Amino acid sequence: MAVSTIRIALAGIGKIARDQHIPTIAASDRFELVAAVTRHEPPEGVPGFTTVAEMMAAVPDIHAISICTPPRGRLALIEEALAHGLDVMIEKPPAGTIAEAARFQPLAEAAGKVLHATWHSREAAGVEPAREWLKGKTIQKVICNWKEDVRVWHPGQEWIWEPGIGVFDPGINALSVLTAILPAPLELQSAELRVPENRAAPIAADLAYQMDGKPVAVAFDFDQQGPQSWDIIVQCAEGELQLSMGASQMAVDGKPVDLPDDPEYARLYRHFARLVDARQSDADLTPFRHVADAFLFGTRKQVDAFHW
Ligand code: NAP
């Protein structure tokens, strides 16, 4: 039987836990934050533990855990959480490798638990209306510019420069939106990854895809000064769709479309609550596969060193 209040723990109390998860859980009528797994300070008012086992021994009736650690190294944490009977929600990107990410859902199924591999940008208010609007349209060209300042969004985070991450940490958000709204799969044609000479991951990337034979031009930049851009334009024979501000705003032929003011993380947690109630998992790895393809296929170009 579904519980009315889902008692949830958070693991990894960093920027996104503090910026989004803690306030979203506090404002939710379905979730209660009851503990944290952290190597440092827990959020105010809840106890912190270094392992899931210690937490489960000390705090009664925890139903779920939301994992906000960096993508690498989550397997052991997820296995431990499932072994203790917890439903699991994970931040994007799901893991450090595709092989690791592909194990999560079978492990959750074997344990009889729910796994929600989240894509917060798919919860942006414009995503579902854009997908609906594009149904039956004749798409001619897609342009996506996802450009932000790593110093603002990931201040001092060294893990962001580990192999396989870099600008694809925000870039995967764009890929999660594109793969949600476009009616056919993306096929990578070419990719250029620009890697600072002192880092192991790209600071910028240009990706050329096709979708049903039509061009999809994607540009990521992690060194964007001034205004940030999280924009997608879909040119169709019937008109032009514009998504901006990470798909929280939408316009058709320059005319704004009214969208609800419903924050991404509120929607994300409502989605997790529905999955928990229905005992269903949601673990689409498509955006992550596209990131892996870019690394498999892309040419590398060395660029100037990056310093914080
Ligand atoms: P962060 O500020 O570095 O926080 C990550 C936290 O994970 C750390 O504070 C630490 O918490 C814990 N941790 C465990 N092992 C770690 C390790 N080896 N290295 C560093 N931290 C470790 O990162 P974040 O920005 O919150 O990002 C976390 C996840 O959320 C990533 O998958 C990211 O893509 C996603 N996300 C981030 C943003 C954003 O704007 N920053 C937005 C959406 C999604 P304890 O001290 O509690 O152990």
C-alpha cells in the first residue's frame, strides 16, 4: 500500500542538494527529509551518517534515498541502498560509465525497488508542450545552444573535469530535452570536443546530428561569460518553435506560449512519488548514450588551459 509520506534521505550534500533538493523536499507534501549520507555537515535539522547501513540502523522507516553525489562511484551506494530496502532516485548524469548505469535498473528490479534516473531538464515547463506542438510537423532544422559558465554553476568542483564529464554535465540536459521533444532518434554525424590543455574533459563541444535526415546542430560551451544560453530552435515548414531558459520558456514564431510556473524539481519529486506509488522504475539512459557516442566518435582539439 502506498505510504502517504515518503520518508527520504539525501546522499551528497553539495550544490544541487542545497540549491534544489532540500528546499523542494521541504515544500513537498509527499516527502519528508529524515536523514543524510554525507562526509561533511548534514542539512539543518536532520542527522548525518557516513554510510547507508549506519543511517538505517539509527533512523526508523526510511523509504527512499535521493543521490546527489557526482556521477562516478554511485554503484556501491545504490547497491547498499537497495540492499536496505530503499527506493532510489539519482541525479543526472546517472553514472560514470554506460556499463555501470545499465546495471542500476536490473539491480532495482531484483530487489523489488523503484529506480528513478532523473533528467531534471525534461521536467521544464516547455518540454511536454514542445513535444506536443512538434507532433506531425515537418521539421527542417534544429539548432541547440547550451552555454553556461562553469565557475557559476560548479564553483571549484574538481570532479567536473574528470574524463567523460566536462561540458557534457550541462550538455546532457540539452540532450535530455532534445531526445524528449523530437519525434525520431538522433544520429551523430560528427563531433569536435575542445579540451583545455590542463584538463581531462572538454570545455566545449560541437555536435552534428541528423534526425530523419534533417540537421541538428548542437553547441555546448562551459566558459560562457555574460548571459547564459540554454536555447533550442526547431525550424519547421509550419513555423518555428523556440525553447529558451532551459525549456522553461516557449515561443512559436516569436509569440510566447503561456506555461505554468511549476519548477523542475517540484515536478521531478512529484514524478518520483508517482513511481513509488505505482512501484515502477524510470531509467531512460538515451541522453547518456549520446554523451558516450560523442566521446567515442568525436575528434579532440586542445585549447587554452582552464583556471577557476
Ligand atoms: P557538488 O557540489 O560537488 O556536490 C556533490 C556532493 O557529493 C559533495 O558535496 C559531497 O557531499 C558528495 N561527494 C561524494 N563523493 C564525492 C566525490 N568523490 N567528490 C565530490 N563530492 C563527493 O556537486 P553538485 O553540483 O551538487 O552536483 C552533484 C550532481 O548533481 C551531479 O551529478 C550534477 O550533474 C548534478 N546537478 C548539478 C547541478 C548544478 O547546478 N550544480 C544542477 C543539476 C544537477 P558530502 O560532503 O555530503 O559527502
